[in-house]
Amino acid sequence: MNRLALILLLVVPINIFAQREFEFIGESIDFAINSERFEINGIYYFLNNSEQEIRRTILFPFARNTDSVVVKRIYNLTYLRNIDYQQLENAVAFSLIAQPKDTVKVNIAYSQNSVRENIYILETTQMWGQALKKAEYSLTFDTSVQIDSLSLKPDSLSNNVYYWKREDFYPNENFKVWISP
């Protein structure tokens, strides 16, 4: 029993440290919804804390009920280059390279058909094992839709745009926008 405890004390901290050398630290997302499309245009921040270049495969999920996803772009804003990706049934997979001690900003823009319950996946943040240091969201809607409810209470509303700003954000549910049919 003591041997197991010793192994856990030595291995668990090493694994936690290893996970922290590459972090997902924030996102800034502009959502837009009308009667036809739910659009997502996000900037995602990844941090390489190590002294070496890191290559990671990122699996970016879509909501399960989206058979109409159109990926507009996946672009590395830090190194100014398009990122090749593989579109899967409910996700895209892409390789991300981060130089030592660098923060990489990735723009992912896509849209899907508007439905009664429009979902953006937030729960996968938990897979990174830490809260987002910063998360900012906006939702623009036009007169072709009526917003019935939102899963996250907005901080403000101005000219048909809802705004949210969070620090140390560790979401336990997805972002949902319900509209009238």
C-alpha cells in the first residue's frame, strides 16, 4: 500500500505538470443568428509553456445535431497561415504547432443551420483540466428570429447584441440559444 502511495505521489504531479506545458487559455467568440444560419467566428488562445516546440492534434467538436456544418476557415493568426484540417462527423481535427513560450491564436469560423435549440460546445473545456483565463462572447441576432432563452445569462444587451465576459471560466454546460420556430 505504501508503495502504491509513493508511486502516485511521484507520477501524478509529473502528469499534471506535463499537461500544463500546453494550455488552452482563452477564447473570444462572435456568434450571429438569423432564421437560416447560426454562425460562429472564434479566436482560441493556446499557450506553450515549454522550452521546446510543441505539436498537438486538436479535436474541435460541433454539436451533435448539426448535419449542416460549413467550415469557413481555420487560420493561425499568430503565424499567419491556413491550417489544414480533417472534417469528421461532429468535429474537425487539425495539427497545431506552437513555438517555445509562445501563445498561438487560432481563428475558427463555421456555420450551421439554425434550429430551435442552437448549441455551441463549451463542456469540452473541462478536458483541458483548467478554467479558461478569459472568455468573451457576443451574440448578434436580427429581426428574423426571436430569442426565447439563453443558457448563459448575458452581462448586457445593446442594439440586438448580447455580451458576456468571464474570467476563470470553467463551463459545466454548453452554450445554447433557443429561438422561436
